[in-house]
Amino acid sequence: MIKAVTGTKDILPADIPYWRHLENIVTATMTRFNYKEIRTPVFEDTSLFARGIGESTDIVSKEMYTFIDRGGASLTLKPEMTAGVVRAFVEHSLDKKQSLNKLFYISPMFRQERPQAGRFRQFHQFGAEALGSNDPLLDAEMIIIAYDIFVQLGLKNLSVKINSLGVPESREKYKKILREFLLPHFEQLTNESKKRFDTNILRIFDSKEGQDQKILVNAPLLIEHLDNESLEHFEKVKSALLSSNIPFEIDPKLVRGLDYYTHTTFEVVSGSVGSQSALCGGGRYNLLVKELGGPDIPGVGFASGIERVLLACENEKSLQTSADQIDIYLVTIEKNLSSFAYKTAVELRRKGSLVEMDYLSRSVKAQMREANKFNAKYVLMIGGDEFAKGVLLLKNMSSGEQMEIMKEDFDKILSTVKGK
């Protein structure tokens, strides 16, 4: 038997209501904040992600699904969305059409990483990007959108962590200070952190290894070395969050390793998904648009893993979706009336009702069991003495009440079912 590839997962019909519920909340929330949906191709030129994510990152160096197409081009299944959105922004000159572009997405992503709770090789994210403004209120808006979505999903075990990466100039000065601090401890660092010492020193803070954390306890912090402009930006973000009743804590070790990130970085964390606790992460990337060949335009955004969010919802038992229910189940009493039943089902569906009928030539008793299985509101009986008199029998499955309706009086059937 051929099975799904390791790290991928079938989303079965029983799970779809939860996915749709989440997607509806995301779309409605983004729309209220005036974000417009964007959809980019599932694969892009490999160089886009090397430039947009950074060649020294684990995603680019270890996790991307990259292949050579028949034309000899190197293509990559998208491991994240920001680079693709910015590429589309630049390619279509969206800044010429609107000064501030507020965009959101819901999309599959692909990374060849070790599968674990809430993390897959094909996974899904929703997120937002705002391109065109350096206003710290937009940084706060991203956090508020993400937090509001999680609250609407019923999640309670939430915390918001924020930090500031400042501007590149002050960050470069800080990197020298951090390098001087770590140099005497270099041999005690893990091999991964030793690699990051030269390629991406800020990402040493991402290490979960005890020996690294022990060294970092007394490390100088970036937030202690920010310039006045960066501090002022950060204060405005904090003020906006406070006025919007968003609980947050400052995490001075929350960093991003790439140079195009500036100012605010943040995560919304859940205590309900184990070690991989971040439900979303985001921040400001004022230098990325220019890095990808566009104009010098600032941006800010976030991304959230849908599987991980749904895992948190499952662990907190926060998702309550209404039971699946169909409007009408057609029970055919005589086999020779199946064509009439089919015609009736088609007409009722075209008029907006959710209708099912028997396609397996089952007995009336078996059809009634199926109607109960589908949680049908009504059963429409076709056949018997009533049919010979030119009528159909419509039964309310909750009350047991029955009424006769003339054949092909679809409007009467619908008005009864809809309670009009």
C-alpha cells in the first residue's frame, strides 16, 4: 500500500470544519483591518529564497525542496511566504498603485525538516505583510491581528513576546560587543553555535542547548545598545499595545539573524503545544524590498503555522464547530422512482438546499439510518400511496411531524425546510 510521504498529512473530511473555521476567522479579521488577499506561485526561483531568507539560515542550507526543471532552472517549493510576497510587490510595482499595501495570505509551505508535534514537511501558514510605511503603529497592528485571531479561536494560554533589533548601524556595533564577550567562551559553545559565531552571531540566542544558554546568561543584550531612534520606535509600539489591551513581555533574547530585519520583532507563544511553543512570529524588515531589487520601501509582517495553531486548539479543547447537518435526505420507496428522486435532488440543490439521496439501492430502513447518520433535518419520502396521489411526504426528523406536499412543489418544500 502506498502511504503519504513522511512529514505530510491528509486533511480528512472530519478535520475540514476546523480548518475552514480558522480560515474564516483569519479572512474576516484581515478584512476588518483592510488587508487584501494575495496568492503567489507554489514554487519560485531558488535565488529568491537565498536572498530573501539568507544563505546561512537552516531553511536555505538544509531544509528547502529544490529541483532543476527541464529548462535547467533551479526552482524551490516555497518554504515561507514573505519573499514571494515582496517579489510580487516589486514585479508588479504595487507601490505605484498604492502608497501602503496591506496584504494577507493562507498558503501551503514546504520544508524538509524533522517532523514533530505541529510541524510537517508540507505545512500551512497564514500571515500578513504591510509594505510602504515605517510607522510603529503598523508593528503593533501586526501583533494585534495575530493575537485577536488566536483569541477568537478560543485560545487562552497565550503570551506575547517583543523585542527591538534597532537599526543596522547600532546592531553592527552590538555584534562586535557580543563577539568580544563570546570569544573567551568559544570552545564551550556547541558546534552549531560555533558556526553561527562567524555567519550569524545573533542566532546563537536561538540555541536551546544548555551549554550555550549557560554562557548566554551574562551576555550583553542588544536592547541595551540601541540608538535613540530605535528606542523611540519601540516605545511607540509598546504604547500602542498597552492602549489595545494586548498583554506582552519584553524578551531581549528574541532576535532575527538577517541584516534586513529592523526594529520590532515578536512572537505569540502558547503553552499548549509542547516545546514548539511559538504560534506565530514576525517583525519589521525595512531593508528586504531593496535587497530583492525593489525600491527602498519599509515592511513589516508575521506568519503563523496553521497545524500548530490547531494543535493548540485541540489541546485546549477550544474549537467548537456545529455538527454537520444536511437539509433534506430523499428516501426512495420504490426503485423505479430513483430517476424522479434524482431530478428532485438536483432541483432542490440548485435552489440552495443541502440534499443527499440513496445511490446504493438500499432498503427504506437502511435509507432512514443513512438520513440519521447525516443528521438530516428533514426526510422527503418518494413513493407509496402518497406518490400515487401526486404528493410527497416531508418528515421533520426532530419533531416527527409529517406533511404532504404536491410533487415538484419545490418552493413549498424549501420554505418548510428553511422555516419560512
